[in-house]
Amino acid sequence: MNRILADELRAILSDAIGIDGALLATTDGLLLAGSVSGAEADTLAAMCSATSGLSAQFAACLGFGASTTTVIQAAGGCVAVHPLLGTGILLVYSREVANVALLHLAVRQASTRLTAMLAD
């Protein structure tokens, strides 16, 4: 299953413009599959869980409803952390000064396919 997920992540990266890496983690921060460079995939997977949990707490505290995607913009890039219906967490990033709309598009396209794969 992890190989199938890794293949899907590579396909997502080849289809998405300006996306440099992606990984899929469990909701408790364990790495399922990843295609990242210049970073430890296991560390990123653990941070996905923490980021997703913190985002859910912010959304709940402010009465926003369910948290969807958390975007972190920095001087050297942008990362999106997206929960997949309680089954996993998708991380997608760009090392360039990213077009956030492209990042969101990549997340939306990938999340549909990955959620279906995780449900099987």
C-alpha cells in the first residue's frame, strides 16, 4: 500500500506546477509515503499531525467549523497541511515564493484521490 501511495504522490508532483514535495502521514504523525528533498520525511510527518491538531483547535476556538487546510508562508517557500477526512494528512510544499492558489489547487486535486485510496 505504501508503494502505491508513494507512486500516487510522485504522479501528483509531476502533474502540479511549482510543487516541490509532498508527503502523506497518519493522523498521529507516522509517515505513510513521501517525496521530499532537503528535509527529514519522518520529522515532517510528525509536524503534520501537530499542525493539523493546532489548526483544528484554532478553528474550533474561533467557531469556524472544521479545519480544512493550514498554509504556512515563509520567505523561502510555502507549505500546505491538509487533513484527509480523518484518515491521514497531506503535506504539499513549494520552495519558491509560491502562488498560494496553485498550492491549494494541488491539495484539492490530490486530496480527492488520496482519500479514496486510504479508504480502501
